[in-house]
Amino acid sequence: MNRFTTVAVSALTALAAMAAQAEEKKPAAAPAMSAEQQAQMAAFEKVSTPGPEHEQLNYFVGSWTAKTQVWQDPKAPPEETTGTSKGAAIYGGRYVSITYDGSFSGQPFTGQGLFGFDKLRGKFLNTWTDSMSTSFWLAWGDYDKATNAWTFHGEMPDLLKPKTMVKVRQVIRIHDPNRYTFDWYETRGGKEAHTMNIDYRRQ
């Protein structure tokens, strides 16, 4: 056997050994899913895929001007401020992120919220955090086609009595392609009062 043949045989032997090692390292095939696992996967895909309710929320995407009225005393005129708002679809259209910039009581005010639809619960949701609070707001609601409005219900601690919860109703109503309103109602002592209105106009 000449030198060339010896080198060739050695190379082929090494390649065969490498191939055998590679074959040994191949991961074992994943076991077939059970019927229950397949059902879970199908259910997960169904609730995680955006639907027509999410398409509805695309209305809020864009830039808006906002005029806010707040009634701290129902017998006094409301405090009026202006601001701007931006809506952006996120996570493949599963949510609309809302950011707000304005002022309140003479101080700069910024806030951020989410609109979404929980397909598992069958409910719309909205959240809110802002620069004048350490609280997190969450409310669940439904859409009424006849009035083109969403009504949400939630609750928050009373500012002066933190262990007492105040029931809140929110109404978000679309008036036309370029205008919607947001109204906030608080129930105290069994009586509901309208404490805030925001009028949004598309820029």
C-alpha cells in the first residue's frame, strides 16, 4: 500500500467515524401528542389568534387631540385641560396601546393604557397607569352595536378611605370616524356621579 492509498484509507475511516458519531447524536423523535395535548394546542391557537373584536379596536390607532373636563365638585364648573393621545397596534394587533400627554391641576400629566379583547373570557379590557398615581387600573367590558359604545366596569380604592372600594363605570363611544368620547362615572354612597369627560378628535 503506497502513501497515497494509506492517507485515503485513513481519511475514509475518519469520515465514517464522524458520520457514526453524528448519527448517535441525532435527537430522538418527539413522542406523538396525546388527544388531550392536541386539543389544548388547538384551543390555544384559537384564543391567541386576533379576531373581529381586535379589528374593531383599530379605530383608536392614530393621533388625537383631547379636551378633558373633570368635576371634582358637582356644584362647581369642571376643570378643563387639553392634551394629545396616540394609539398604536401592538403584538400583531392583539392590543392597542394608548399614550396620553397633557396636564392636570397645572402639572404635566402623562399616562398609558391598553385596549384589548380577551377571547378566553369573552370580554373587552382596558388598563391605565399614569404619572400622578402608583395604582394600576383594570376594567372589563362589553360592546353595544346599537350605541357604538363600550361599557367597562371596575373599582378603585377611595382616596381618603383606601379600604373602601369605589365602583366605576366607563363608557367609550364612537361618534364618527374622527371623534370619540370617554366618560367616567363613580358610585359613592349608592349614587353615581359623572366625574370626567374626554372628547377626542383625530388629527
